[in-house]
Amino acid sequence: MHRVLIGTILAGVCLGVIPGVAGARPNYKPVFIKTYDLKPESALAKASCGACHMGADKKVRNTYGKELEKVMGKPALSDAEFAAALKKVEEKEVKVKIIDLIKADKSPGDAKPADAK
């Protein structure tokens, strides 16, 4: 009986911890919103993950997401590191500067890959 109780407790702990670890993702959206002081009603804030990603698979990135990934250099950054990466990539041009698209409340991912300089 003692083994069953210990086994049940261990299983409960594992089931409670593992999904949190497996689903852990950097919290980039709030940093993006704060860095550019986006209003909740803005198109970019509403775009949510769509500012960098395309479709449901978050591994698929748009032009902006691909450029940002190059600048980031690693998959998980602190909030400060991610904000610095945002600032670094905003001067890249995709017909216009990325920062100009953001200021115009347009998705920086709208540019086509062939347009990137």
C-alpha cells in the first residue's frame, strides 16, 4: 500500500511538471509590445504571433521573423536580450526600414523575402 501511495504521488508530480517544461517558450510578445509601445487596438498587437510567424506552426517564420532569428543567434533570450535584438533588426530594410513598418502599425513580415537587403 505504501508503494502505491508513493508511486501515485511521484506520477502526479511528474505529470504536473513535465508539461510546463515541454511547453516552455520565451515570452517575446509582451517584450515586442513594450519595446514599441503598441496599443492593444493596434494591428500589430492584434497580429500577436503573426508579427514574426506564419500560420499555426510557430516554426514557420515570415521575412521579419527570419531576420530576427538571424540577429537573435540563439533560440531563447532574456527579455533584455530580445529587446536588443528587436532594436538591432529594426534598421534592416525590406523596401523600407522595418522600424518604419512598425511605426506605421504594419506587420514587418509583410515584405517579401526577395525585397530584403
